[in-house]
Amino acid sequence: MDSYFSILFTEVYKILFLLVPVLVSVAMIVWLDRRVWAFVQKRRGPNVVGPFGLFQSLADALKYIFKEIIIPASSNKLVFVLAPVVTMTLALVSWAVIPFGEDFVLADINVGILYLFAVSSLGVYGIIMGGWASNSKYPFLGAIRSAAQMVSYEVSIGVIIINVLLCVGSLNLSDIVMAQQNLWFVIPLFPMFVIFFISALAETNRPPFDLPEAEAELVAGYQTEYSGMMYAMFWLGEYANILLMCAMGSVLFLGGWLSPIDVFPFNAIPGPFWLIFKILFLFILFALVKATVPRYRYDQLMKLGWKIFLPFSLFYVVLTSSFLLYFDLLPGK
Amino acid sequence: MIAHSVFFYIFSLIAIVSAVMVTVSKNTVHSVFFLILDFISISCLFIMIGAEFLGMIMLIVYVGAVAVLFLFVVMMLNVAEQKGQWFSSRWDGGTHIPVGLLVSLIIFFELIIVIGGWKYKPDLLNSLSINISNEVTNTRSIGNVLYTDYILLFQISGMILLVAMIGAIVLTYRERAGVKRQSYVKQISRERDEGVDLVEAERNKGVKIDA
């Protein structure tokens, strides 16, 4: 019985050691997002609370905590309350398999990439539940849009993952990183990296694909009826998902915790820092896209997903596998 | 082992209770949510017996895609009202319950045959020449069997799914007249002289457009 408790305590300690930094960085990343956005538009952005406005997100969080939670009278109350909880939980559980360094991962499971993919495909339920339970027109339309969008872009992300897996020969995320020691996959699979980036934008409902919460048409989409802490949970889950997509992109294409070149000043920096740099780099790209690109129309979004990305990434699967087969580079024989 | 059996019983309890709730709950959308819970706990059971690949595929395919379509259908078509009618005595010509009973009986007997086969003919299992080892991850061993011995069956089942998908699209597709479609090529290749028309407008008469 003692061994169970000690296992439990060490695991809880490890989980907290992972989750607290993730939550803090989610708060910081919101600040970064707004600062980059403001920088592009020649504004100042949040700069009042704390040095450089760093504590703006904390102030916002405090505001959300003290706001009243309003549950609409005609809503389906249980599902309404569950929806933000589901979103937030799913956004956080996927961090368990992200490798921050060699042997520096909470759960080093065999099917890590499938786990990430499965959990991110569950993310759609938080949104559908929120939209449906609100029992109101705008949230429902937003939820339907969002669900269709996430399901479509998941298909292309799945095919892109197959491309990477063909080069690795394993579903384990640490193996995927170790396979990139000589060459990051962003170089041979560059078109796939671009498509992954755009699909990640669509998957996380970021601009220019933020149709589920297009404020000119749908108020705030599935979040319309939410207030206070429940709204903040949706919002935290969304940003945690964005960070997760950036982490996934850096693990799949940018060599995870590996340093770009294996020379002294670079490889002396510990692995986790490199992963964080790469995540930040991808996130700044996300923020720049948000600041510069106008919103897509819904039919264009669907057309892009199904008629351009899916056939192209399928074609690339054939290309990658035939290349590997022809030059006898297939891994794991 | 204690923790293992505790988790097994928790997951199977959730699976059974949610399976019952799928049929019992009044609201159809709730039924679908319980179905999702059922899928998730079944995939947890898969992972517990070491079949992590199957468990994850179960999550991705059934929960991530199939159940979303279920939810779409249920939310859009308003099945909730029909479900009440099926079980009420007012609705005549109710053929759903006998058919449902028949199907569930058939599935029940099939399960008895399969499980009875395992129980009373254990040599049936050995006839499958799959050597299971803990060295190889089960993703790899499934792939080794699926893409060598059963490649034809695998491809044929994929073809059947493709045909079903195309068939469904063909059946539901209808050409509608007067739909304006966007053509990027047309938009980009538009020149000034076909887009702009200079007209001499007469005083107090104006110009008729689209005449």
C-alpha cells in the first residue's frame, strides 16, 4: 500500500511541476499575443499593469474570478457547466506526452503522437457542448461551424503526421525527436510544415480561420452565453491548445529539444530551453498571422481543407514513401 | 494488481452504465454524450490490456469523427421529438421495437458463439499463427499482420468504405439551378475594359443598367 502512495505522490508532484508552468505560460502568452498584435498595428498594447504590462493577464484573470457566472435559464445546465471544464481539461492533459528533453517527459508512451491526435480530436466536444447547451442561436451556429472546421482540418493534420511517421518508424514522440538529429524534418518536409501550420491555425480557431467566433456575424460564437470564470476557462483552454499545437509543430518538424547545430555555445543550452524557444517562435508566427491576414469566408475555408490540403498531403505521403523506398531509407527494418 | 483491477472495474462500470443510459435517457443529445463516454471508457479498457494502438484508434475514429457526426445529425434533425413518439402508445404502426429486439437478439447469439468458441475450443485461437511478443510494440505487430497476410481483405474493406462514401455523395447530390459559384480564375483574369463601361448619360434620363 505504501508503494502505491509513494507512486501517487511522485506522480502528482511531477504533474504539478508540468501543469503550473504551462498555466503560467498560457497567461504570459496571451500578453505576448496582444503585444505582437499591437506592435504590428503600431499601438502600444497592454503596458500598464506591471513592468511592460506583464501582469495584464493576471489582472484579467482576477477580473474574471470576481465576475458573476450567469447560467441562462433555458440552458441545459449540466452540459453548460461541463463544456468549459472539458475544454480546459483536454487542453491540459495532452501536455503529458510532450518531451521537453531526453527522459524529461511525464508519460513516455509508445503511441504518443496518436494520443496527442486523439486528445486534440476530442477538443471539439467542449465547443459543441457549450454551443448546444447555451440553447441560443449564435452559440449553436458557432459550435456547428467550429465542429465542421475542426473535423475537416484534423484529417489533413492526420495525413501530415503520417508523413513524419514514415520518416521515423515509431509513434513515440521522443523517437520522433531523436530521428531528427541529423536533419530536422522541416527541410525535407517543408510543404508539409507549411500545411501543418495553416491547419493548426484552423484547428485552434485562430484568425484568419476564427469563423466560429466571427464577431460581426455570430457575436462570440459558442462563448456568447458564458461569463466570468467559465468564459476564462474556455479562453485558457484555447490558448493552451494553441501552445500545444506550437509544441507539436516543434516536436514534429523543428527537432523538439535538439539544438539547431551541434556546436559548443548552442548545445550547452539545455534541451527544454530550445523547445521553449521553438514554441515561442511558432507562437509569434501565429500572432503575426493574426495581425496581418483578413478572415476567410466559410466556403473558402472548407474548400482549402478538403480540396487543396487533403489531396496535396496525400500526394506527399505517396512521394515521401516512394522516395524512402527507392533510396532504401525506410526506418525500423 | 489491486490498482489494476480497481481501474478495470471503474472503467467497465462506467462503460456499462453509460451504455444503459444511451437507451434510457430522454434527451437524444444526452444519449449521444453517453455514447461518447462509453467509447472513451472502452478505449481505456483497450489501453489497460496493453492494446494501446487500438485504444487510440478507437478514440480518434469513433469519438473524434463518428460521434461528432452522430451529434450533428441529432442536433440538426431534431430526432428528440421522434424518440418520444416511438415509445408512446399513441403512435401506431410502431415497427421499431420488434426490429430492434431482433437485431439485439442476433448480436447476442453471435457473441455467445464467439465467446463459447474461445471457451470450449481453445485450439481455435492457436490456429491463428500470430506470435505475440512483448518486444514488438503492438502498432508494429498489427501492421505486420495487416499488411502481409490480410492485405487483400484490408484493401477490399477500404474499397467498400470508399464505394459507400461515394455512393452516399452521389445519392444526396442534386444540381441546383441558379447557384452562383466563385471562380478564382475568372476573378483574377477580369480586365478593366470588361468590368468598367463608360456611358454617356443623358440629362434627366439616366442610364438603364442590365437592360
